[in-house]
Amino acid sequence: MQLYHTPHSHFSRKVRILLEGLGIAVELVNAGDTARQEPSRFGHSPLLRVPVLRDGEDWVFDSDVISAHLVRTRDPADRFGVLRHDLPGLNARSVMNGVMAAEVELILAARTGLDTRGQPRFDKARQVIAAGLAWLEGQEALFAGEPDYLSFHLVCLWEHLHRYGHFPPLALPQLARHAARVGELPIVAATRAA
Ligand SMILES: N[C@@H](CCC(=O)N[C@@H](CS)C(=O)NCC(=O)O)C(=O)O
């Protein structure tokens, strides 16, 4: 099994934490700069993004689809709640994915030479990050239980925003507490980029 990723990719890290939690060995293939366009970097995914999973003959695109595939094929008990169906949990997942995607837009725009300051399109991305985090703070009870896929997702988002300087000037005490707690888990620490 191979996972195309980058060490800092927050979307890839969700999958890597799940792999650690499930005790599944994987060969990590570093795609390098995700702003590049060579399909081979991305396992020939037409989306030109990581993560991409190669599982035998199967190629799987998108972090949550990869995670669902891993659980369906290897963890019928779904111990980390990847296949959950409750609306609050699914909405929180959508909001976290949206915040992470908005951050990717800002990072890759800057990396490819665009000045994002004062541009309405990128101001909207910053607004999505701030509004998404504030919304998630109001849903913090979702992260309060035993560590699960939703809380893995949170810690990936949280640490990435801090690392890249896109964390908005907001006090989010409950999310901060949950992210710190989950961040201490060995399976989470094992996936933290140097
Ligand atoms: N919806 C995708 C998003 C993946 C994504 O945006 N990955 C970033 C790296 S964290 C990427 O490869 N971006 C390249 C690009 O947008 O051109 C998923 O959940 O896997």
C-alpha cells in the first residue's frame, strides 16, 4: 500500500493518523511541492492533489474517501467513527474540510506568486477560516469524547493553521483544549512533521 502525501499536508495527515490508529503499514510517497502539475507526483490522480492511496490494483482519491475505503476493507468495527452518519458530525467534517481548502488556496496562491492581500477572493478565504473556526467552537462537544476521526481532523487543521500563519485572531478555548489533548496521542505525534 502506498500513500502519496506531503509531510505537511493536513488532508494527508488525517489519513496517516487513521493508518497509525489502525496499525496499517503504508509506504509514504512524497509528492513534493503540491503547486506543481506533473501527474506522476499525485499518483496520476486527475485532481493533482494529495492524498492519493494505492491499495493493490485500486487507486483512491480524496482523504475522506481513502479513510472510508480503509475502514470498509480493514476495520469493520469502525473504531474511530469514520463512517458516521449523524448530521452534526458530517457538518463539522464539511466545515473543517472547507477551512482547510480555504487555507490551501491562500498558501498555494502565495507560493505561485500571487499577492493575496486586499483581493476579495482571498479575503473570502480568510473569512471562511475565521467563521468556520468560530462555528466549530460552538460545536465543541463533538470533540469532547474519546479520540476519533473527527478529532484527528481537528488537530490536523489546527496545527496546520498555526504552522502556516493563517490562524485568525480569535479566542477558541474549547477547540484549543481538544486539539492539545488529541495532539498528545502517540498516533498523532507520530505524524507531526519536523
Ligand atoms: N478534498 C481533498 C483536498 C486535498 C488537497 O487540497 N490537498 C492539498 C495538499 S494539503 C493539495 O494537494 N493541493 C494541491 C492543489 O490544490 O493544487 C481531500 O480531502 O483529499
